Amino acid sequence: MASKGTEGFGNIAWWGFSPAQDLQDLGKELRLEKLTLSESAEPSRDLNVLLVGAGDCRHILKTIAQSYRWNRRKINFYVVENQLELLLRHLLLLHIALEPPGRMGLQEKTELYLEVFGDALVREQTADYIRTKATDFIKLITDADRLARDMPLIDMSMLKFRERDAMEAICKFWRDPQDKSFDIVKFWDARQRRYLEVRYDSRKNVYDWDRTMKLHEKDAKILHGSEYNRWRDSGVAFQVREGDYTVGNRTLASGVLIKREGERIPARGYWGDIATGPFISHGIESENQDLFKTANGLHTGCCSFVSEYNLLAMFHEILHRERYAPPKEQKDAQGEKGATLTEITEEEEEEEDADQTTDTSGGGDRGDGTAKDEDQALIPCPDFKVHFLPLNACSDIPRRSKYARLFDVVFFATGMVHGITPELNATLADEAVIIVETAKYLIDLRKEQLEQFGSTVNEMATAAGWKPISTCDFTKDVFAKYQFKRDS
């Protein structure tokens, strides 16, 4: 279990505690011009990115979505997580993001993604989608040829056989509607009671305090009381569509070992974040500054709306390789609002469906000589590959020659900074950029604890021979950036 100081953080990071970033932009100190693909020139080597404990695929999605803004290059993402459930969540969320337009429109895709991503309770149709994909994923996990054919973005070849067997078992749990062992309503309430203790009866006041005096002070002022209180009470962060949110989101189930009568026994439950929420990944920053308008000193929008817009824009960019132009809010002669963002987006999608080509919808040849239904093929991402690495990869890869001098950009999440060691240098390319997520949005930590966390990270980076690119205030900044330069 987590220590008392990080009880709200939990044992598993279902979502990240930093906004989604284009890693080509975040690691721009790297000389990217040497990693360019030219139609006429010899292709240079790929850009290789190591993601340690990111928790979700936000950085991967944004990097893919905005790749057209940079010189063309192949990018390999190597993903390390501390639990296999997280790898399966990566697989599911990436699958949703790449659903072809012939099968799922942008608005529907956005709503489904947010629901799976951040809601403890989901609608029945969302639960059906998860069950269906769990069955499909069992086939992908156990058949490498099928994975290469149906979801070529993903590479699981580096996982151990026992890890793939465990992932198959998790998928069977996801798809079993008869298994009543995961009562997330009970688990959520138990976690809140343990976390709040004597404050539980006045929890509404605690929620308001945490939001206004902690998260608002950490630059998340757009977080609205109704969405945050609803999430703290029930685990439902994004209620983007009318409906009954009554089915437990099984993708948020994981196991821990609990001491009982001197023995360690496995227990499945909800062991993730119950304090900050899934709002940081997509809900507090955006290129569209109109989302952050205020009236009388208060934001007119909220994190849910910003998250919906950001994901819709990313999915649009992945599909069309162009910036998303938000629809203008229309007003009628009486000054009343016209169509909503959702209504306009869905109308635009209906018009686009008639013009979709086979290439755009992801159709084409299966690779075995047979034509694949264009409605079944995922949106192609030929310049990208996501490699799932084993759970012990941070300690293991420095000893393997295939990873020698491989990684150009490395990202460490808050909960995985213990992976910063001098041994990792063997895997870093010359002039590699290392990005460390600070603990800024962990609301359980006081200012002095954030400063101590920063001092520890800086000491570890210094011991590894990494030089800070700029000064980082670990109480205010979201990322600390370092650079490794190999002695010639």
C-alpha cells in the first residue's frame, strides 16, 4: 500500500500528472535535424523515445497528432510501466484513438476515450465496447502475426511469455460480466474513508479546499467544483453524454499484496489516484485560448470541456494531418446560442463521411493478398511504433546490447524517478534529453516535500552525469529537463 503521505496518489498511475506534450517540442534541445526522413535522401536513424511510468498514452498521442508540424521522421516509443494493466490500457486507448471514421466519428471517439480514461463508472454501451475489445486483444496478445496485421502500431515482442499470459488473464477479467468481484463503488468509498479518516463526514468541505486552495493554486483554476466534487464522490470525472453511468470500469482494476495476519495475500480493487483526478492530462492546457475565457473572475468553461476539445483536436490531426479549426458558435437573431460544439462536429462528420477515401479510413490490403474491409482497419500510422517493454526494463535494458546508445528522449513520471541511475547512460544516445515530471500536482505533498523531491531528483541526475538544461522550480514547474553528453 501507499504510505500515508501519498495515500491519495495510490499504487498505480492510471493517468498522468502533467499535461499532454508533443515530445518533439518538449525535447527540442535535441538536434532533430539529424533524424529527418527525406523522400530523396537516405533515411537517417529513427527518433527513439523511452517513456517510464507515463500512466497513459497522452504524450504518444500528441506527438503522433502533431508530427506533421515537423520534418518527417520515424519515431519509436518504448513504454515501461510498473503494472501490466497499464500496458493494456495503453493498448485500449490507442485503439480507440485510431478507430476509423467509417466506424466511429470524432465526437463519439472523444467521448468514449474520456469515459474509459477517467470514469470509474461507465455506460453500458461503453462496457460492451471494453468487453468486445478484450476478446480481440486476447487474439492480438497470443498471435504476433495478427497483431502485426491488425494493429501494426504496437510491438509486444519484447514482453516475456509470463507477462503476455498475465495480460491475457486480465483481458478475460475485463470481458466477464458475471464476475462480481470488482465492486468499484464499494472500493471507491473504502479508499475515500481510509484517506479522509475523521474528515469523511465533512468531505464536501475537504473537496472544496483541495480544489481551491491546492489545485487552483497549481494553475488548474479552470477545474470546476461540480466536476471535481462528482469525481471525488463517485469516480465519474467526464459525464460528456447523457446516460446512466452504472457499470464499473474494469480497466481501472488492479491487484496489490495486502498484509493480513502476517501473510501477504493478493487483493483486486481500485488502487489508483483519489485526490487529484484525471483532469491534468488533457484539461488544463490548450492551444485554443478561447476555452479559458473568464467572467467576473471565474472561468466560463471547465476541465471536461477543455479535455473534450483537446482530444477531438488531436484525433482530427491524426486523421487529417492538419490543424483542427474549431467551429464558431452561432447565434440566432434573438441572441440565443445556436448549435453546440458536439452538434456542429457531428454534422461536419456526416458531411465528411461521404468523401472518405480508402486510404483515409485505413482500408487496404491485409498483407496476405486479401482485401480488408475499410471499416475494420485502424487509421494507419506508418512512421510510428509503440514497443511495450517488460516490467523490470529499467534495470534490465542497460545490460542488453540492442538498447546501447538508443534513446534520444527519455521521460520519467513522478512515481518512477527511482529509475534514474548512472547505469541508464549506456542506453542514451549522445546529447540525449531527459524529461522528469515533477510532483507539482500531487496535492498531498507540502511545499517543503516538493522541494525535497526536487533536491533528490537533482542529486540523482548529477550522479548520472546529466546537466540541467534550465533551472527548475519543483514547486511551480511541471517538468525538469536535463541533457546527457557522452565524453568523447
